Amino acid sequence: MTHDPGWLVAAAERHLQRAPALRLNALASTCGVSRHTLARALKGQVAISYRQLRRRCLRAMADALLDDAPPLSIKEVAFALGFATPGSFARWLKQTTGDTPTIRRRRLAARADAGAE
């Protein structure tokens, strides 16, 4: 059976936005394909790996949650994204963006203020 790679990538992104902690096997199963089929679709359609797609989705979700009003605590953001501890979330965010969660929140707020002017 052939699967539309564009549809698979879009479905994978939708599922990751709802459940960012999904591993490749679980995500592929949710999409109704093997992990290899999903990995091939990602490489062929958007030229990224599952890990890169997950990181991109997590970063977008982290930014949205950190910029949320009223603000969520760092602990709430970490758990909402599927991290086991706020510390593991902070380490991941520092590696991904170069910012701690508090600094990232300030940058996002400053960007929003600058865009409102």
C-alpha cells in the first residue's frame, strides 16, 4: 500500500502538536504506517528527520506556552511538553535556543511589544 508522503508529514505534525512526547514508533503507529515509512516521508517531503521535526514542534509549542497570558510556570510548561522535570526542559531549551526559560520568556515578550508598536 502506498501512502501520500505529504499527508503523512502533515499528520505527524498534527499528532506531535497534540502529544509532543510521542516517540517515532508510537507516532508512526498513530499515523497507521511503519516507522520506516514515516521516516522516508519526512526525508523525502521536508528533508528532515523525526528528531528535527519533533524539536521544531516542541520549540514552537514552548514559545507559545512561555508567551501565554496568563503566564504558566516553568514547571507547568515543562510538564505540558512532556519533560520529566523542569530542569530537563531548561537544559533542552538552553541547547535548542541558547536561552534559559526565563530569558526566553522575556525575549518573546519584548518581541511581541516591539511588534505591537
